[in-house]
Amino acid sequence: QVQLMELGGGSAQAGGSLRLSCVVSRYIGSKYDMGWFRQVPGKEREGVAAVTRYDSIKYADSVKGRFTIIKDNAKNTVFLQMEYLQPDDSAMYYCAANDYYTDSPRNWLLPVFYDYWGQGTRVTVSS
């Protein structure tokens, strides 16, 4: 079983920064597609950023230019560097992984394409 653990959540002021880490229990390079998602009560889980096993990257429009997803295959870790945080960024952030390979293109910001999920780490941004 693949296990994912999110680290680095916490509180920040608007305009501040946080760095989230997702540690995966096995090798992810060329084997897994990885994504960061967030969710607030009463709303659907939304994709924030994703990096595929072949290093294709996609960001949600709401975070483009502010967030950066970084995959370190040697450490089996995916980072989410969050800059210029806004109160609307407050959410539970989840790391997700997919090990099913397909030649068909996918929108990797959709939760349905991921099989494994971490427990989440909370991010709170104050104004």
C-alpha cells in the first residue's frame, strides 16, 4: 500500500509563504502522477497543482504565478511552495497519487484520477 503524508501546514498572514511537503512511501519518479488539492467545508475538493510522472505540470488559475509544485524523485517527495498567500487559500490541503498509466490526456487537477490520498494538512491565512 502506498502511503502519503503531508507536512508543513500552519498559519500565515496574507502575503506570506508556506511550503508543504508530501512524503510518499515508495519511489514516485516515472511511476506516479502527483497532485495537490484543497477543500473547505461545504465545497468540492479542487485541484491546486499537479505534476505527472513525465514532469508535465498544471496549475489552477487561482494559484498560477503564486504556487510552485516541485517533485524530488530521489526523496520521494512533492513540495508545494505557496507565495503571496491570500485568505481564500485557507483550506485543508491534500496530497494525492495515481499509479495507473494511460496514454490518454487527462486533466490532472481532477480528484477522480487519483487513487491514493494523504490525511491532509491545514493551511490558515489571515488578513
